[in-house]
Amino acid sequence: MASGRSTRTISMTSAIVYFVISLIINSAGNVLTLVSSAKVSPSFLGSAYWTAAESNLGKALLGPDNPTALFWAFFGLGLIITFLNMVLVGKWSWNRLIGNICFLGPFSLLIQLFSNIFTKVFPVAHGLGMTIFYIFLNFLGVAFIGLAISIYQRVNIALHPADDLMQILRFKFCNGSATKAMWLSYIPPTIMALIAALITPGPLMIKFANFGLGTVFAFLFQGSITGISDKKVFPSLKHQAIDVGTVGESED
């Protein structure tokens, strides 16, 4: 076994700039998937996998009309994943906890902000042309998320707990494969979605709202988009200060 650590090779100023850019891209991408799904009827698009699960569980626990449901779902469930991450790494880390919380606060607020704006800006789809546009917008949102994950995982000053989980799995258990790690990281949101379905009354389309074509697209390709972005977007930016405990001998 080898230590799953790397050094930091960029300045903190550069890291913060990269981080802010990626945080905005990620928040906007998440909300694009949610709003594009909500604007098409009957709903078939869905949103990114984690987004769909957290949104459904938040609405199931706090009520579908609660204006702060998205914020508390993303923040509260994120904290739970933070503790799971430390179990996987095998040690308590105040830096990891503080970093995840520092990400969750502004990220959750930006999610709510973009949701309020995009919901008003984008009209309800009428006709095939608008439906095709929203399909494109949904897939674009997923691509934004994958791109943003690539940037702030490499910067590694603060991570969303879900992306921290994916990074731990990637470099500790998946030999550096972003695609395999992303698929493994979908186990917790799958559990969240099933819990939401159990406590949400009504037909299946209500129980699994926000799951659809876009969710399948995210499940299949979001990890690959992250891996490609590592090489194509800011290619000189390498993974900084990775700490995933101990790992096997090979990494990508």
C-alpha cells in the first residue's frame, strides 16, 4: 500500500480563482437540469443523479412547496456524506469537514439563487422545438457539472461531499478511473431516492420526479466528462494535495 497524498503546486490565489469559477459553473449546471426537466410536460428529462435524489428527499421531508427545501436538502445530506468520506479515508479530518462545509454553504445558496432566476426566465415548453431545446439544455447542465467537478477536484481546496466521495473512490479504490468512481459514488443517492419514494405519496412519476432521460445521461457520461475535462480543460492544472488515506500501487 502507498500513501494517497500529493503536493500543492499552484498558488492559493490561483486555486481560489479556479474554485470560484467551477462553483458557479456547477451550481448553474445543476439548476439547468432541474429547471429544464420542470419546464417539459409530461416530465421525462430528469436532472443529474445526485441533484434528483437530494431534491426528491428534501421535498419528501420538508414538503414540495417549501421554498428552502433545496437548500436544506443539499446542505444536510451533504454533511452526512462528509462523515461517510472520513470513514472511507480512515481518519477524522477537520480540514475535510471544514472544506466540505465551506463548499456546501455557498453552493446551496447558489443553487437556490439560480433556481429562482432560471425558473422565471425559461418558459414552459410548447411544441417539439422547445422540447428539443430543453433536452439540449439538460445535457448541457450535466456537462457543466462534470466540467466543474474536474476543475475543483484538481484545485482541492473545498469539495462538495459527493465529489469528495468520488475522488476518494477514484484514487483509493478505482485506480484513478473517474468513470468507475462516479458510478460507485451513486450508491448513496440511490438510497436517498428509494427513501424519498417510500415516504412520498402518489404514483411513481411523483415518487421519482426529477429522474428521467437526463439522469440516465448523467449516470452514463458525467464521470467520463470529468475525466476528459481533466486532460482538456486547464490541462496544466494537476490534482492538488490529494489525501485519500492509503491506496493501491496504480493510479491514472
